[in-house]
Amino acid sequence: METNKHKRVIFLNDDERNSKYPYTSNYIKTTKYTIITFLPLSLLIQFARVANVYFLIIAVLQSIPAISPLSPYTAYLPLLFVLVVS
């Protein structure tokens, strides 16, 4: 025989009465990003590609004035363009 303390009682469309019971929510999260995780996760995905890492290394090397005769913007702008477009 089943006792009352093992029954699950749910009242449809009545949040006040349902909040008395310690059941977990059925909330489903289908988003990939949140406001906080968008930038770190998108950068991680972008730099998982070898070409983007190559552009980053070239940009860092061109920003050192002793080894590069060009302006750093000539490397950072293509890197920024690739990251934004893809």
C-alpha cells in the first residue's frame, strides 16, 4: 500500500500551491550563450581554428616596432574582420 508522503501532487496553473512542494522545475534552457559567456565562448570557438591563431600571431609580431616596418593596424584590421565575419 502506498503512503501519502510518496505521492506527487501537482496543481495545474497554480504556482502558489505548487511552491509548497520541493519539486524541481521543468525549465528548459535552449540558448548557447548568455550575456556573460558570449564573448569568452565565441573567442574560444574562433581561436580553435588554426587560421585565426595564425592571424593573431602575425598581428602580435607586427605590433613590435623593432621587427616590423608596418603599422600594427595593418595586421589587426584583417584579424578583426575575420573574427567579426565568421
